[in-house]
Amino acid sequence: MAGDNCRPSFCHINTNIVMKQPLAYIHPAAKIHPSVVIDPFVTIEADVEIGEGTRIASNVVIMDGARIGKNCNIFPGAVISGIPQDLKFRGEETTAIIGDNTTLRECVTVNRGTAAKGKTVVGSNCLIMAYSHVAHDCVIGNNVIISNASQIAGEVVVDDYAVIGGGSLIHQFCHLGCHVMIQGGALINKDIPPYVKAAREPIAYTGVNSIGLRRRGFTSDQIRDIQEVYRYLYLSRLNVTDALERIEAELPATSERDEIILFIKNSKRGIIRGYV
């Protein structure tokens, strides 16, 4: 998962950046690598750090608490580290961290954290498409794709390599496992365990994300083992507790099996149902 390890080192702002951008407002206290490209009409507040090679397009607003990594691309109209849309927020100092090589497309909004976690994190190598929203205290892993106009509520966790279809709505506190594939327009109010496809209305398990797993180097044996775990969970007519007991007793231990078991045991909202 993404975290403090995605946070780069910074140097103080090069005054030449300010000189070259008479139509941008850049607070002199901001810490910006000299290689950063800043287009006109950008606003950058004081408590901001931006790593080398990043490009900030016009009409972007980067507010106090933003920590942006190396080689990011921020497209026009994005707002990073806006204060949380949470009535419990009392002005505490928090951050919004964007990892290296991440792209935020047009009009993406990423709010900073609250006292609950202190930070919102978007990992490295992510693509967040236009008009999507990442709310306070979310933790988005590495290599995640969030498609256009998806809305992610507060304190959601999205694990590495998840793909979220356009127009999805994700309820607060939900957890999406690694390598999941979510259909566009999904309404998600339960946790989605690792390696699966989720679709339909209401949202349900529709199979293992085998194509995505193959693209990422999973072997046929690994995929077959994952499918067997989900056969117990969704096709055996057992309840979740009994299915987990049988999985642990009857299936050989693998890192994928154990990750699925741990995810489900730690789920606070419960996992999505199987499609009937």
C-alpha cells in the first residue's frame, strides 16, 4: 500500500520558477524542485512540496498540506489538498500525499486528511481520470486506475492495482482489495475482496479477475488457486465463517489464499455477496 514511502525529498523553490510565471501565484515558502513546470494561472500555497519532473497545468490549485512526488502530471482544473468536506474538521494540520509518476486528470479533487488519520494518500503510478474525487483520509495504493467521474468517500482504502470503472460511487470506510476490477457505475457499500471482478446492481462477485492477473504476471497455478478459494466462498452455499474454516483446513497455504482470508477476517463492513 501507499504511505510515507512514496513521499519524495524536496528542495526550496527556485526563484527562477516564479520569474518565469508572472501569471501564476506561487507562495515563496512553497518547496518546489527547480525542474517542475508550472503553467500560467496556477495557485500554489505556502505549505506545499513538489518533487522533480512534475508538471502543473494551468488553473490548478494546490493548497496547504499538499505533498506531490516526482514526475507527476496534474491536468487543468485539479484541486489538491482542499480542506475536507467533513463537519468534524476543525482546521487541524493535515496533508494530501501524491506519489511519484501519478497523473491527475482534469478537475480531479483530492482533499487532505482530518484528525482521524491525518493524511490522504494517493500512491505512485496511479491514474485518476477527469472529475473524480478522493475524499479525506482515503488511502489509494500504487498502480491504481480510477476512471472518470468516480466519487470516493472518506476513509476508503483501495489496494494496489485496483481498477475502478467510471462513475462509481464508493461509500465511506469501504475497502477494495488488490487487483480488483469494478464495473462502471458501481454503487459500492461493502468491501470487495482481492483479485475479483465486481459488477451488477446491487454490486456482487462475478468472478476472478483472471485477465488482469495474467497481465500482471500471475501464473496459471496461482490463478487456479485463487479461483478455488472463491469457489468455497461464493459457490459452496456455505456462510462466510464456515467457508473460511474449510478454506484454511482443505486448501494449501499460499500468499494469495492467506491474503484473501486476512482481508475477509478484517472486514468491518462485510464483503459483497455472490451473484445469484
